[in-house]
Amino acid sequence: MEELDKLQQFQQKIDAEKKIEPKDWMPEDYRKHLIRQISQHAHSEVIGMQPEGNWITRAPSLRSKIILLAKIQDEAGHGLYLYSAAETLGISREEMINQLHTGKAKYSSIFNYPSLTWADIGAIGWLVDGAAIVNQVSLQRTSYGPYSRAMIKICMEESFHQRQGYEIMAKMAQGTPEQKEMAQDALNRWWWPSLMMFGPHDNESAHTGNAMKWKIKRETNDELRQKFIDKTVQQAEVIGLTIPDPDLKWNEERGHYDFGEIDWEEFWRVVNGNGPCNKKRLNHHKKVHEEGRWVREAAAAYAKKQKNKQIAA
């Protein structure tokens, strides 16, 4: 009975739009759901640095290099915010990284695709970060306080990332025929994976029910995907690029765009570790993590030394 009373009070607090804070009582399933979602989000930010880091030395101008460096630095910071938010739920960062390296934790499937040309950097900023913004704006109102507050700063920076990518695509679309073709090719390759970022259909998602009940999520996968499509189609028209979907058309009755069916076999193939770059991305993260071990150990030793000095004083 005591447990039922706590559950009822917990749900009443959420229904009253009050934030759940780390010291508050929460159901174990709520805590596990948040750890899974926030750690996956953090892993995605960190792994997502790889496709863009590949282009730092090959950016076509000093300005574009500086902007790309700033963006990648932001993504590292986003990972830091999110790992810190997840740690308030009682899991260590070391455990989260271990779950990533052993395959127990996932990251967004979008980062398992290669960045072949400079136009891909534009497509990543415009489409991938654009899809992230649609999802993350909703997460600013998530029920867990530390996650909600982290998303406010992250969304501000993601909007810069989206504009950076759109600017690249717009310039290339207005450039030479070869440049426009490169931009269109990047859009063709990144469009469908970007739609997959929102996850499976609502009736096939194992986590949507509780996420909506607990107001961890405020909008479903399909609602968020539709919002992204409606916004992005118009942006493509402005710069003269074509969305690679023959079934795409405006539905006056619905007030939304109808669109073609996503290749869900490809989605699950990539999610389950068989995408173009899954092994490459994960192996690179493991390698760099191990190479940076001495930095973490040195920082921990210095912190211990300073603490001992304070105790002695």
C-alpha cells in the first residue's frame, strides 16, 4: 500500500507539471527509462563528432574550419551535460561508457553513415541537427529536472548547428552545376536516415507508452517526424533542392505533407550494428578512450593530492 501511495503521488506531481528532481522518490522503471534515454542521447552527441571531425582539415575555407571546430566542441559539451544529468540518477560515467563499448547501450543510428563530401557536412547540420532540434525542443519540457535544464542550453547551440548546415547547402545549391549536384546527392543520401532518427512508428515502439505517461516525452515519434518533414520540405524549396521522395505531397485535408514509407529493414539493420560505419565508429571511440586514460588518471591523482592538502591544512 505504501508503494502504491508513492506511485500515486509521483504521477500526481508529474500531472501537475512539477519537475522530478534527483532526491525525489521515483519508480525504478522511471529511473531506468531515463538512464537509457539520457545515456543514449549523450553517446549520440559524442559519437556524432566523428563524421564531422573527418572534415576539419579539409574544410574549404578558414571561416568554415572555425565554424566546424566550434560545432564539434559544442557536441562534446552536450555529451558532458547529458552524462552529468544521467549521473544524478545513480549511474557512473564509467558504467555508461562500458555499456556503450560492450553494445548494451545504443546511440543514434544516423551516425553510422559516412560523410563522403563537404556537402555531407551541410546535410548533417541541416537535416540531422534539424531533426535533433525538433526532438529536443520538446524535451525542454521533459519531467526530469536535470534533463530538462540541460536541453535548454543544448537547443540554443543546436540551432546554430542547423543554420551552419543550411548555409553550406544553400551556397552549394546556388554555386556551379557540380556543386549543386553534390548538395543534391548529400540530401538524397541523408534524407531517409534523418527520418529514421525519430525511431519506429508509435505502435511499434516499446518505450513510447511510459515515456508519454511520465511526460519524459511530450510528443510521439510519428508526431515529431511529421513536424520535421513539414518544416524541412519548405526549406529545401527555398534553396532549390528536391526531397528524394516521389510520394511526397501536400495533403490539404490533413494540413501536413504525406510521405513515402521508410525502409524499416535498413533502420533495424543499422540499429543492430550492421550499418556502413557501426564498427568503425565504435572501434574509434574505444581506441581514443583508451589513449586518453592517462589524462583521466592524472586528473584524478591531482584532485586527490589537492584534497589531501586541504585536509592537512
